[in-house]
Amino acid sequence: MFRNIHNLKKRNKIEYKKLEFIHLKMQEDFLHYLWLHKKFDVLHLKTTQHERLEVVNVGTHNHNAGPDFFNGQVRIGEQLWAGNIEIHIKSSDWFVHGHEQDAAYDNVILHVVYDHDTEIFRSDNTTIPTLELKGFLSSEMLNSYHKLFSTPNTWINCEQDLPDIDEFTIKNWQERLYFERLERKSKTIEDLLKASKNDWEAVLFKLLAKNFGLKVNGLAFESMSNSIDFSVVRKTSANVVQLEALLFGQAGLLENESSTSFYDTLQKEYKFLRQKFQLENEGVVNVQFFRLRPPNFPTIRLSQLANIYHKEQQLFSKVISAENLEDIYALFEVSTSPFWNTHYTFDKESKPTTKKVTKTFVDLLLINTILPIKFCFAKQNGEANDEAILDIIMAIAPEKNSIVDGFSKLKHKPKSALESQAFIQLKTEYCDKNKCLQCAIGNVLLTNSPH
């Protein structure tokens, strides 16, 4: 290895630096990628003992403790072997990781390494065959790897090449990313279901409450919803004044004095409900008005939420049965209580305006709550609704945020909420974590760099 580096250094300093980078910075996950996809010269393989090697089956990639690939098959010479495959940067890493003391590694049939620096033995002192990959990798593959992971201070590793990635690759990957994001959101829903003893209506209420609070008051609204047993919401939903009093009171918005009769009415209703249902709100996070546009004030959003549950007392079942975007828009077509037509806060009057839940706001609810809960409900019931979800999410306009702006600058401006959600998943779960080897775009760049 070092003799090769010395010769390269004499001939070409740039190539030397690339090889030096690869040698020092190579990660095991790159070797896992190479092995899993057979990205090496499979026709001329030999072990470090100079025996002919054929990879019959790379095995099943193991992401947990134990050998890296289970149930692989290789032919060494004329002998077919079946067992596990272990992968390291250097052969000596076997001892660094203590595998010689672990019986789980006794059935390893092949040790795949980039640099073979020592022989490895099983606990019975038999030699484990080793494949040293560095002699079977193309310079193009190594150069692509170098390029992908040697660009510091960039927004994402592939930002120079992303504009040239073909649309087919991007579109297919976006759909997979979107469903990955739905799966991640499903885990939160499943946790809420366990806590509520499988009460889907209660879970929907908690998720909607959090989303009605948006970023500024999301935590406050979530804590408010957690302070109320959903049975109380059910029992008060027929009376919108009582329901509004319940939400406002638990959110801590009825604890002061006010000169308005509506405030007094809510305060009296809440006092009655608090005593009747033994309500507590000591742990509820305080709501914020600062830096919010008036239509997003917690007073307006809580009134809208109360009116939705007054209008649709079986909201969950209607959300699940809604088949298209217009059906869902119709469910959430509500306004605040009449008092808020001339107020944003209790004490100050404002210009008269009907404060309806806008379609843009419903789009946020669809993205963050409604579609994830429809997806999770179908999955729990062994049903498939992927196509229906795709039809809805593709009909929603893309979100506006810094991640979307970043990809737009790289000539991939999203045209729908599916694409914007996919880009959020890509940036947060792949780009930011340097998981280029698990990314469809990274795979294309490693296999066939566009430059």
C-alpha cells in the first residue's frame, strides 16, 4: 500500500492526495456499500492466500450487533462456503473490536477488508480467508467517493452535481422519501395510541391541537391537549361556548380580569367545567402572542379548533372516510365564534372580519396530521391507501422553508407538498447525517459521476 502511494506521489501529487484521503477517511459503511452492491471487480477475485474467490451471495445486511452480513455464500477454490461475512477497514480491526473473544464470529467464512495488515484466526486457530478490496476497486469509484466526501463547508455533499441528476432518479427517490417520512410520523402516532388505549379520536385531537399552535405555540397547545381527557371534549362538543371555555381555560387564558361579557361567560363556564371534571392545568406551557401575526394568535386558533369539534363530533371517522382534497377542505370549513370577528384579543376591538380556517392552513394540517393518521390507520388495519395518499399530497402546494429554498437553488424546485416533504426528509435524515451511501442520488454519483 505505502509503496503504491510513494510511486503515485512521484508521478502525480493530486492523485496521491486523493488516495491518501481515501486511505485515511474511508468509512466501513462505504465498504458495506461496495460489498452489498458488488461494486468491485467480481471476475478476478482472489483471497490474500491467492485462492480464487467467487461471491455467490453477499448475504443479508445486518444493522444490529454481530457480523455485518448473515448467510452469505462464497466459493473459495472449489469449495462452496455458507456463513457470515465481516467487514473492516483493516484486518487488525478484528482484534480492535474484540471479535476473537466472541463466539458469534466463529462462523465467519470471509473477512472483507480494504487493507490487509495481519492474518485473522478463529477461536480454534483456523485462518479466516480474507479479501483485500483495494486491489479490485476502480479508480473511478474511488474518485467519486473522494469527491462526494471531501467538500467541506457545503450545504450538502453533492450540491455541485445535484443539478445534473436526472429527473427520473429524483422523482422515484422523492416518493420513497415521502413514505419514509410518513413511517417516522407513524411512530409518534403509535406511541399516542398506546397511551390513549387505542382511542383514535383522542390521538387526532392531540395532533390537531399541536398543529393549530404552529411552531410558536405547538408545545403549549400540545400540553393543553394532554391536560384534558378526550372524554371531556366529547361531552362538551355539543355546546361550542363550553368547549371554547374548556380549551381557553386549560390554556391559561381565563385567569385574568376583563371588561368583556364574552370573557366573563367563558370564565364562568370554565369554572363550572373545572369543578365538574376535576381539571388541572398546572403543567400546561404558557401560550405566546409575541411575533405572531394576529390570524395566528392563540385566541383565534383555539376558537377555530373548538368550532371544528363542535361542527364535526365524529371527526376522526370523517377524516378516514374522506377520499379527496375537497372532502377534507369541507370538514375544516369553519370560522371562529362570532366574538372573534371583531377581536384578536379579549380587550381590544379590531376591524370586522370573518376568521375562517384557510385552505393554506388545512394544507399544513394535511401534511403534518391528517395524511399521517390516515396512513397509520390503514397500516394498522392491514389496508393499503398509498395511492389515495399520493393523490392528495401531490395536489397540495409545496411548503416554503429554508430546506425547500436550498434545493430550489440547486435547480430542483418542488412542485407539490410530496416533493417538499421528501426534500425535508432527504436533508434531515440523509444529507445532514452524511448518509450518501444510503441515498439514491449518492448511489448514482458513486456509480456514474455526471462530471
